[in-house]
Amino acid sequence: MTDCPPGKASGGSQLLRAIHTGFGRLLGYTRTRSPRMREHLPSESILSITKRRPSMSCHASSSSSDGQASPPLSVDSCHAKTKSKRCWFGCVWLTRVSLMGTAVSTSPEPEETLTVLDRMAAMLNEKPLKMAHMLKVAKWINDASSEEKVVMFDIGIVHTLCELIADTALTDGQNSRNGSSEGKRRVRRNSSSSLTHRGVGFGHGSTRSRWDIERTVEERLAREEHLTWLLNAMNAYILSWPLSESNLSRPPSEYVHMNQSTVRLIGESAIIALLEYNLRNDSVFDVSEHMELYQSLMETAACMSTIPALVPYLVKPYLTNAKSIAKELVPRFNETMSSYSQKWRGQLGSPDFRMMDFINKIEIFSKMIVSAAQNYESDLPAEMRTRCSSLTRPTASLPKASETTESDATDLSTVYRKSLLGLQMQTFRQAFKISIMIYPSILTKRIAKELASMTNALPLNASNSIFVCVDEGRCDIIKVLISGPDDTPYANGLFEFDIFFPTGYPFAPPKCSFLTTGAGNVRFNPNLYNDGKICLSILGTWEGRPEEKWNPYCSLIQVLVSIQGLIFVKDPYFNEPGFEKYQGTEKGDDYSRKYNLQIEHATLNYAIREQFKNPPAHFKQVVERHFWLKRHAIIEQAKKWMVEMRKDVAETEKNPRRKESISFENVYNPFNQERVVQQLINEFSSMTCPMENGQENSE
């Protein structure tokens, strides 16, 4: 083997360095660092701590020929040693590989050379984020001084946090901007023209899953978990994390890092939109399923309220149609959470300590935010203060008889809501003794959270409403009254249901029974049987796609809204399996019209007249006020039905073949039906106001 020519010695040395660097990178070693980070590092601070080896030389010692130990090999000595063992092409990498087995590489490990800032930036750039690393980031930021936090801002740590929060959080505005193409596709799929040919979705179509609900939930939970970590890190930067009363008494000198640039960056970031979007949630059940996220959100708002320059961002709406976070959303959110323990305490069984601790923290944070907003606006003239709606929820009050006249038709919804708001959620006690049943604590707590959410979520207006009555002794027994939506054959009718929660709830759906069946003589819908059975995918009584069936993430309000929105529809004839093929045809439209005539009569007879004469004991006041306020609409509805029925009878006499088109015509007698409807018109025309004779104080 011959040595390389003298002119090639420098080339071999360069090749040695290149191969050495390549192996170092292959093994995960690096010696680089951002020059910007180096020049901003304060001396002897938490951000400049490094763990270096005592020497940059190789630590493996070699033995000399006389048996004495040789000193540690430096990088130059290693190179010199390898030059005496060159291969025929003048390279030393084979010898270098052999040395790596006995000597540690001269390239330091990243954990030993990177500063805290380096490591922090690397952890924030991980995809996906790791909980252990994010906890370290929050701790490092929390332990840093104000001067060190200024360095974090200068090198872009705060910018990175704001960008990650914006990327992780999805609000309505972001969804509309980022998912415009998907939104257009969804609109096309759900357009009225496509529904004309598809029916209402019952009794046809594939039962194969169109989306994986479990995967969707897992992705959402992972996103919320990452968002919680990021918010905690931001809280640590603004003030501290976790937030405590001792941190609120810090002197102004400790807020040096919250300068004008930092305040502007945080105030104009996605944090404000994130707070405005999530604090609109008035569902106790939904909030309880994501307590960690909502606690971090409220803690972020509380931290911002301690910085005077950030308070205006909490007080003033960031968009025209947005609401004030400090003056509207936070107080209302606190009130919603407090209602859980105040109104449904008797339904809890054993106390829900985790939920109670969360509610207490929300109350503390709310006081901080509201107080900061009041102090901020106290120095402003009245015309510059942010105006917002009333924070007090309206209470139900009965209008006088003179107020519920024809002149109120233009504002019927307002009067209707004012009259029935206090009766939408009621309690009752069984008149007979029932066996005492012991239910799992998880069941009673889950039901209590759902009941607390219903107060704000149930529809209540003149066109369609849902009323709930809960047993005081057993929260697993619920009675429901649903009003038929306008522009359907069920309009103005009241339909009663019984709900029972099994011990397997929420992993098993609730048991529902339909009671308004005319003593078993009428079937109001292909999905409502005269024996009380309700045919619906979410209840497990109808085959459907997996995402349409019940799962632990569903709730009772979804069942009630599904009944009102998917069963009480404009054309219930096409709910029958296989009948959707007639939709949009002359034959199908004729069948649907004749079917609706019979359903309208059943509604007038059983869901209006019978309910008015014999109202359910638990909903007596609801029934009386509902029919009184809608008496004029019911009379017009009855007169319109009589005109349509007479027209249909005349057409049937001209064309005898139409008589056999629908089988139920052989059961109903049009003349008897008209007589019953005329009686209803007379009864409602002479109706007296239920609010008279002191009944307004009967509550």
C-alpha cells in the first residue's frame, strides 16, 4: 500500500472532516446553534444552562508499547494516528470506523450542548406535541424572570406559541375560511334539490359508515389536549401557571416583559377569537366533557385581565357581530356553570367533587375578569363604554288577558316565550310510592349535567317547543311534551312522551315511549306506532349507519330534537321505507297530500282537542297557555282543513279509482271528521283566558 501523493494530503484531510461530520449527523449529533440565540443569552441565567463534557477530546485512552497509559486522544491526535494507516486510495474512513468502537465521538450530544431556549424551540416544533415536553416548556417559562421572558419574545418563542394556538384552535370563522371547498360540497349534498329526490333519509340508502365517529372524537380530544398545553404555556408567560392568588400581588417591575409589542401580539392573536367562540357554549354537559380546556381558557382570560394593556381586548368585541368577553360571555358562562350545583343538587346522588372544584375556579376567574373590566371602564366617559345586552336571564311572567289579543299576533313569539319560559323545565313527584333504586354515581351525575344543559338548549318559541318534567325522587324518569312544528300536519299539536334512563346509560340509549296515540287508535307517523314504539336510529329501534346510532357521546336533547326535526316533518308519508321512490312524482305527491289530511285531522282531534279537554297533569299549565296563545292559529288551521277535505271528497266522487289509493280512507269517515273539527272550532272560539281569576299566581 502506498501513501497518497503530497498534493492530495489536504484533500484527504477534507474528506476526513466531511466523513466525520456525516457520521456525527447520522448518529444524531449536532454542533450548530442559532447565532441569534447566542447573542441574546443573558449570562448565568436559567436560559444559558448547558451540560458540556469536561474536554472536547476523545475519552478513550490507548496503551503505549511500554504498557503505560497514553493521554486522551484529541481530535488532531486521532487524525494524526489515522494518517499512518491509509488505504490505497488515500482515505482514512475505514480506520476511523475502527476507532469509533473504542473512542467516543468528538461531536457532543444535543441535550448536552443546547441551551434551554434551544430545547424549548425544538419541543415547540415537534409534530405532534408531546405532553412531557410541553410541561417542561411551561415550567421553564414559569421559572424565567421578566428579563429572560423578553429574550423569549425576541427570539420568537411567543410568536411560535401564538401561531400554534391559531393552527390548533378551530373556530367558526376559521372553519369558514379554511374549509370553504368542503362547505360548498356539503351544501350541494344537503341542497333542497337533492333532498327532493332522496326523501327524508328514512328507509333507504346504505347502512355503511360514512365517517368514523370514534376517530373523529379522538382527533378532537388530541387537538384540545394540545391546545390546553399551549394555553398553559402562554399563561406562564403572561403571569404564571397555574394561576394562584399569590401571583396576583406581583409588583409592576415583574411585568417588564409585557411591553407594547408583546401586548399587541397577544391581543391580536387567535386567543381572543378562541375565547369568544368557546365561551358562548351554554351546555353544562358539553363543558363538563372538556373541563381541562375550559379551565385553561378562563385562566388565560384571567391572566390577561391582570395586564391593564390587555384588558381592552377583553372588553371590546373584536368583530362587529362578536360579543364582549369580559362583560357578556364570562358572566353568562359563570352563571350557566353555577346553575348545575344550585338547581340540580338533589339529582346528583354523591357530590361531583371534580365538577364542583371546576365551578369554584370559574367563579374566581370570572370575578377577576369582571373586576378588571369595571376598573378599565370607570375612567372612560359613558359614550365610550362598551354596550352589551342584559346579563340577567329573563324570567317567565304571565301576560294579562288584555295583552293576549289579536294585536299580539305580530309578536306572538315574544309573548309565547314570556308566558312559558318558567314552565319549560319542571319537576314533579310521583303520586304513588315506587321502589327505591340505587343507581351508579356516574349515571346520576351524567343525567344532572344533561338536565342543566337543557335549560339553555331546548327550543322555546311559538312555532316549535319542547317541555321537560323531571321526577324529584328519581332523575331517571322524565316526561316530555313536544309541540308540532309549523307548516307540518302536526302544527300546534302537543305530543307526550315518557323517557326512562336504563342503568347502562350513557352506553345504552334511553327508553322512549309515545303516549299521544288516541288510546291506541291512531298512528301519527310511519316512525310512531300506535302502541307507543318510536322507530329511530339513535334509539336503536331502526337500522342505520353506525354514526347515526347511539353512542356514549350522544345525549337526551339529541333524541328530542331528532324526534321533532326528523319525525314531525312536512311530508311524513315518505318516512315509510320504500316510499321515497314516489317523492317528486304526481302519484307520490297525491298520496302525500291525502296522508297529510288524515294526519292533520288526527292532530286536531287527539293532539289538540283531547289534550285541551284532558291535559296531562304534569303539563296542565303548559297546555292551557299554549292553546290560549295559539287559539286563533288553531281555528284557522281547522277551517283550512275543512276546505281541503271537502275538495278531496268532491274529487274522489268524480274519480272512484282514487278511493282505493290509500287504505286508511276505508277507516276514516270524512263527515264524522268534519263534525269533530267543527266542535273544536266552537270550543276554541269560546275559550276563556287561563290567566284570569288569579290563575297567574297559581305557580
